[in-house]
Amino acid sequence: MSDCLFCKIAAKEIPAAIVLETDRALAFRDVNPQAPTHVLVIPKEHHADAAALAGADDGLADDVLKAAHAVAVQEGVAEAGYRVVFNTGPAAGQTVFHVHAHVVGGRDLGWPPG
Ligand code: 5GP
Ligand code: ZN
């Protein structure tokens, strides 16, 4: 999608601090981090939200989840614990409508979230 911020990051038209890239997924640091580790993992292919990603075929959601886990390992937060969050829809606070998993860790994370 030509007017999608994260499609532009996936296409390297807008710079981002990329931490991991696979054939179909890209992980980059959130510009406004909420924890010492705060990385966004996206499919390079545009899907608006987690519901759309769940409907994608050929294992794309699987690739995104595996990339999220690989980021947690790479960032050194996998052992202590981390959170993978898909804000889905306006009530959940989704602001960018290209699906992204937040990988958050490096501090104690409260539950339930606010
Ligand atoms: P959402 O609220 O949709 O779940 O999360 C969107 C996230 O994207 C926010 O945490 C926000 O800080 C991040 N974000 C928005 N614009 C940019 C950008 O241009 N670059 C990067 N790296 N992150 C962004
Ligand atoms: Zn997009």
C-alpha cells in the first residue's frame, strides 16, 4: 500500500533501526520505546491487523511469530520473559494499520495491561 508507513519501512523508503530481517518479516526498534527492548515485527506484505494476518495463507503468521521469538532471543530477554502484543483495532490502541507485533521486555511488565 503506497500510503502505509510500515510498507515504506519494509521497502526501505523510510529509515528504521532494523534488528532482524527474514524473507517475509522485518523487525525494527519502536521509535517511542516503552521498555529497554521494544521492537516491532511486521510481515513485509501488507495486512491491516492481526485478524487479517490470521486469514493470510501459507504460514505468514507463523513467520511473524517465529521472528518475534528470534528477536527476543537476540535481544537477550527470552529467558527472563517478554511480551508479544498485537494491538488490534482502535479500542486496543492500534494506531498503525499494518499489522505489527510489539516485542517488549527488559523490565518487569505489569499485568493486566492498562
Ligand atoms: P500501535 O499503537 O499501532 O499498536 O503501535 C504503533 C507503534 O508504532 C507505536 O508504538 C509507535 O511508537 C510506533 N511508530 C510509529 N511511527 C513509527 C515510525 O515511523 N518508526 C518506528 N520505528 N516506529 C513507529
Ligand atoms: Zn502496509
